[in-house]
Amino acid sequence: MKKPGLTTKEIMLKGTIIALIVTIPSLISFFLVWTITDNLIYGAVSSVIVHFIAMGFSLKISKKLLVKKDS
């Protein structure tokens, strides 16, 4: 009998998706601010702010993604 829950493969796939959701906006904001202002510090500060905002949303996203629905 198989245990209910997520398999290791599903956990790794969904974890990778959440990691991409968190890091891609941070990288985009860093490069946009850096190219527009030509200041590395402004780019770094803006990407840190966006990263923490994305981490706040990732909790909600992970609750929706990682819950296995019974079919």
C-alpha cells in the first residue's frame, strides 16, 4: 500500500518552481535598475526588496502547490 503524500520527485519539481518564482523577479529588478541608473548599489537594494516581497508570496504559493489533492 502506497503512503499518501508527495513523492520526492514531485517535491523537487515544485520546489524548483517556487525557487524560480522567487529569484527571477529579483534578478530582473536588479538588472533593470542597474542598467537604468548605472549604479550597482541601487540595483542590489532594489533586488533585495523585491526578493523579500517574493518570499512573502512564496509561502502562499507553496501552500497551493504542495498540497496533494485527492482525486
